[in-house]
Amino acid sequence: MFTFFRRPFVLIVLLIVLVASAFFFLTPDAARSSSVQPEQEETIVAVNDTADTIPVSETVPVSDLPADAETMLARKQVPILCYHQLRNWRPRDSEMARTYIVEEENFRNQIKMLADSGYHSILPDQLYDYLLHNKPLPEKPVMFTFDDTNLDHYTVAAPVLETYGFKGVFFVMTVSLGRPNYMTKAQVKELSDAGHVIGSHTWDHQNVKKYTEKDWPTQIEKPSRQLEEITGKPTEYFAYPFGFWNEAAIPELKKRNIKAAFQLATSRDANEPLYTIRRIIASGYWSPKQLHKSLINSFQDGK
């Protein structure tokens, strides 16, 4: 057997095997793995590329991004009440008119019921931030809005709201300022200074759907400017007269720095939910219990 290992050819083969084995076991790991290194480098690059191209929605909190229309429409609606006149019924008031006239005692009872039921009033900026950025709202939110500049908004509504720590939104029709049975400029400013919001309700309550190009400065620009002069604050919210709106009105409102607009009870626009926010008229025929039931039924879904 040993004679076999003495042959030159066999010795040469053994020597080659020993040298190769020594090289494999004594060289660093990096040298031994050089054949697979390019594949590992490609994997690292792919991970880095993915990190650099992650969508913004995955790297920035959702609340910091403006929601699209579909997302806003999917959010739970906030109950919004629309009041007009707050006074006792008169014999000459028609059946239809009494829908828009809530008697003083009934109004007080309605607001007390909402306060006792744990509702919290919110203002348009809060609603705007909730719809656009999903910012949190207080438990059981409700918004109180008052249209047409009636004097009883100042003499009746505001004191009742203040009793329960509520704030409201007063949509002012500027042509009526200072007229009998309407608020004065000083009263509007007082409401604003007390933390209520003053919004625009046009100059003289004309149907927005009938506006021509020349009507927008008169009905939107001038009232907004006048209200800003009165309150010292920007006029950013608008209520459509009669609740009537159309798609053509929305870009005109946007051009005039209106952030959101309020209609009444029709469906919201699929593309512009901020400019078709729903409200319901607080009927003069409703008891506090009926009002509460209507709030629940009207705003329980996302339509």
C-alpha cells in the first residue's frame, strides 16, 4: 500500500488536494463567498429603493393629509340644525311659515334637551378639520346654525346657547343689517367677539342657481368684505339661500375664499362634499323629543 503513495503521479495529486483544502479553510469568509456577493448587493438596493419610494400616505400621519371626496363622504355626519325665526306664533302665520318659526319656550327646551343629553356644540372650523383631516370631535357633536340675521338670534338664541356653554353659527344677510327686527352691525360684532361664528348668507337672499356673472361680486364678495370689516375676521363659510345650490356655484365660492358651504337636506355632491354640507330645519312643530329623533334619523349614515 505504501508503495502506491511513493509513485510521483500520486504524490502530485495529493499535493494539489492539500493546497486547495488549505486555501478553502484558511481564507476569510468574504473571499469564500465572493461568488454570491452580487446577489446580496442587489437585495440591499431593492430594499433601499422601496424605502425611498414608499407612498406619502404611508410615511405621513393620515390626519395631516387632506381627504378626498370619497373619504369625506364616508365619515359619520355631524348633526346640524338650521333655525330661522325664534318667536311665538301669531294668528296670521301660515301652516308653512310655522315650520320655520320655533317658539321661544320650545327653543329653550330643545337646547336644554340637547345639553342634558350630553351633546357638545362645534363650529365650522372643527367640522372642516374633521372632514378634511379626520381630527377628533367632542362626544355627541352638534352644530347650531341661524339664517337671515333675525334680531331674535341675538336676543333669544345667543343667551340660551350661552346658558349651556354652546356656540353657534350666524349666517348674515347683509342687506338687512340695522333694519327693524334684524340685527345691527354692533350686535353681529358682539356675537363674533363672544366666540360665535359669522358666515355669509348673501346680500339679499337671492337664489344662487339663478346668478349670472355680474351677481357674484354683489351677492358674495361685497357681503364677505362687509362682514370682515364688522368682525375683524375672515368670512370663510356660506349658507345657500333656501338651501338651493348647483355645481356652477362651487368654483365661484372657492374663488372668493369660501372654505365650505351649507345647504339643507338634499344629497351631498359626490365631488364637493365640503360645499354641500347637509343641515335640517328645526321645525316649529317639533317637541324636544321629536327634534332628537329627527337628528338621529337624518344623520345616522353617511349619505
